[in-house]
Amino acid sequence: MSARMWEGGSVRMARLARLTLLVCAVSCATWAVSQAQEDDATKPHGNAFVTKSSGRCGVCHPSERVAFEKSRHAGEDMRCTTCHGGNEQSVDQTSAHANGFKGRISRADIPASCASCHSDQKMMRPYDLPVDQMALYQTSGHGLKLKAGDTKVAVCSDCHGAHDVLAASDPACRTYVTNIPRTCGNCHGDSLLMAPRHQKDSYHDYLKSVHAKELFDKGDLRAPTCVSCHGVHGATPTQVGDVNKVCGRCHTAERRYFLAGPHADGMAKKGMSECASCHQDHAIQAGATERLASGCVSCHAKGSKEAALGAQLLADYKTADLAVSRAEEQISKADGVPLQTDDYHSRVEEARTYLREAMTAAHAVKPDVMAAFTARARSVGTEVETEIKHKLLNLLVEKVALLVFWFYVVMTIGIIRRWRDRGPKA
């Protein structure tokens, strides 16, 4: 091969290499442009994203976009424009804020804005949600005050969130059962907000109650919260004469006995709050036996017949409780022997049930009604105590008899061996 031919081939190879590099560079540039276009809907523009549900609104409102993307509404194909209007796809702020754009919705207009969907039967039917929530809200203490021009009262977004609306079944939701007291407490625990309205700090009172202990300490999701007594969207203070009806939805037996006793008519005539007069309204405490007597003198004079009646109720209860406690002590002794005590444990538990029912019956404030339960408890306690004492005594007698028996056996064996060791005399 000549030198000229070799040089010609080298030139062609160099041209081919340059052409290949040029094609690769064009391809890379084309890919970069294409990728940039594709990323327009997913890559950050500064600190925001363009997404399906928020469109380009999130470019200028990143925190609202983040909250909205996690909400129940975003999962149901809603858009920012559903509530705010405007054009979510526009890159120009002027045109984006056209077409009926509302921007920040005023507090007075929030209920109507939410009701535009939540009062529509066709829209709510797939979710099996009620459509009367706006109507109920308008009858509530919140709704009536809002109508009167008080914009500091609770509106939908205060309880459910604005952009971060979650399902009520989500533990992070403001209206999840364990979060309800805190949600209501944002206002009703603010003494500065409540004072002009002549309302007390009911939130922190609730935290001291037996209801709060059941909910937070024991994890009982059935425990009453604010909405259990006051309602949800139609929330309103309970009228004085209706407290026993509210409490009676859970405490049915207590209300039945209360209505059968003298307090129901007497307290109604004096305009006193039935259950709350003795148990408080929000800082409700667990029933204490001492209140059978001490509670009476908070209204009735010391030494009065009513105070004497309360003392009698307490004495009857303590007598029965003492009998049951003695039975429990005997069971503990029997367990240490051990003796078979399963039946005694169940009978004492039955007696404790009678004592709990006695405290419920005490709402009738009638000794004979309460005695129907204290007498049973005392009878069971006495029977169990007597039976176990008898068994323990029999066991002691058996042990002593066995000890005497073996003493005589040992003595007899010793005497026989002694006679044997002596042997016959030579």
C-alpha cells in the first residue's frame, strides 16, 4: 500500500470520527431539551413543584401545595381552583388570578365555600356523607355568632384544616377522636378569647376529668369528648334542664334512678343543673363513696335530715364494703395454703358488682333502693368469709389430728424397739 493511499484513509477515518462526535452531541442536546420539557411537571422551579392537583399554583405557594397534596381533597381530584378560582395552568400571574379568582377566602365566607360541595347531594352520595352540615352549623352557637358578625368563632377550616384536610379516620386529622379536645381547646382553652364571651376555660377542666383519663391514659376511644355532649356541626351549650338527658345517653341507669328520686323535681324548680351540680360539668371526677355524705352538705345544712340521710347511705355502703374486703382477705389466706378458691373469687367479684350498682342506685337518694344491692354484697361477703374460715379451721384440725396420730405412731414404734432391744433374760 502506498503512502498516499494510507494518508487518504486516515483523513476519511478522522472525518468519520468528527461526524460521529457531532451526532452524539446533537443527540445529547436534544435529549436534554426533551428531559427539561418533561420535567416541567415534576422538577422544582425554585422551591416549588408543578403537579396534577395544584397545577402551577404551587410554584408561588409551595407550603400550601405541600399541605394540599397530602389532603383528602387532593386524592378526590380537586384542584386549587375548585375553591379559589383562577387558571392553574397559566405561567402569568395576571391571567392565573383571573376567571373569578378569590385568593384568601374570608372567614365569613368559608362555611358557604365548603357547603358548595358538602351540601350537594349528588357530590356527597358516593362518599355516603351527610349534606345537612351547613344547615346544622347555622343553628350552632358558632354559626349564630358568625351570622351576627363575630368572625372569631370557629368555621370549617378551624376544625378540619384549610389545605391539609384529612379523613376523620386518620390519627393525624384534627377531628380524630383523640385530637378533638385539643382542636376545640384551641379556642375554648384560650382564656383571653373566652373571657369577653363570659365563658370559662373548659378545655383544661376536661383534661382533669375521668373522661380524659379514659381517653388518653387508657386509650378508650369510646370515652366522651367535646362533641359527644355538645354535638358536632350543630354544637351548642347544653341547657341547664337538659344536662341529665345528655349525660343519660351513656349513664342510663344513673339517670333512671335520678328521675325516681327527690332531686329531679327539686333541682328543676330551682333551675339547678342536674348532674353537673354534684359532678361538675367538664372536670368530671370518678364517683367517690365519701361524696354520699359530703355531697349532701354542699346544699343541705349540717345536722339536717338530708345530711343524716347521706350519712346513712355512706354507712350502709361501708358496712357492705367491709364484709367484701374481709372475704377477700380470707381468699388470700386460702390461696396461700393452697385451697381451691376459683368459686370464691367469682362470688366476690359478684359482690363488687353489687357495690358498683349500689353507687348507681344512690342517685335515687333512697336507703331502701340502695340497700337492695348493699345487702346482697354484704351477704355474699359474709358467706364467703364464713365458708373459708370453716375450711381453714377444718384444715387446722386435720393437721393437729395428723400430728397427734404420727406422734403416737412414733411413740409406739419407739416402745416396740425398746422392748425388742432388751431381749429375753438369760
